[in-house]
Amino acid sequence: MTASKVKTSDLFGIFYVQKPGRKRWDSYYRTIDALRPLFENEGFKKVVSGYYLNICGDFDSVRISYFVDKLNDQVSVSLIDDFLSQNEFLEISPHSDPHQDIIAGSYGGQSYEERFRAFLVNETQIGLDLIKQDLLHARRLFVTYRFQVREAPISFRTHFE
């Protein structure tokens, strides 16, 4: 999946999920890992032009935000829904069907939309690669960034490099 596939005209959908019986923080990373087969699925990659992930719930759940063209909007919902039910995920909040939306509204507005969507998709792919390679190191990088780098005048680029 490449960010170049994501278009401003793509619709935007959301699912809120978690694996049952998990604990705060640990569940977030385990849920991401359990979602990996969905993201690697050829049908998913063919239908969904891009996606990004956020932590949600009580730091134990994942919000899957995805982009899809109008022709594939209901196919994407069915594909994701089927995967979640077949793999015993809990949908912790009703999903949002694909709809037109401006994601960059608070980040520069319409003129930044395509670049912002590409940024979110790329950032997620980098994060997933880091998690797959070394979960403990990735967690340390993210928590240090979240609670130290963002709060101090330290370059986030230097931190992640």
C-alpha cells in the first residue's frame, strides 16, 4: 500500500476495535498485531487506497481509519466486517460508513488534504514496520516521543532517526 494511491476524493471510514480480554496499552499493540493479516490481505489492498491507525478507548483499542473510492465503499465495509467477526474482534463503538470528509480541517484545511492523507498513511506504515521488527523498541520510541520529545524543543526527526 502506498500513499500515492490515496486521493482527496476518496471516502473516509472508521472502525473501532479491540481483541477481547486485553489490558491497557498491551491490548493496543496486540490488537494491531492481530489486524496485520487484514492489512496484508490482497483483497483489502485492492479495495482500500490507504489507512491509518490511532489508539482509542482506554488505551486498549485501535481506531482503523481508511480511505476508499465510492465504487468500493460497501465492499470495504463488508471485507473489514467479515475479517473482524471471523477473528473475534470486538467492535467497541459503531463504525462509520465511508463518507466524504476533510481530514486536514484542523491541520491547514482543504489545500493540505491530499498531503495530509499521504502523511497519515506513510506514518502508519512506518509505525507498523517498527512494531513488527521490534515491539519493545517501537514502544520505547513512541512513549518517549509522546511524553518527552513533543513537550520539549527537541527535533522529532532526530528522535526517530
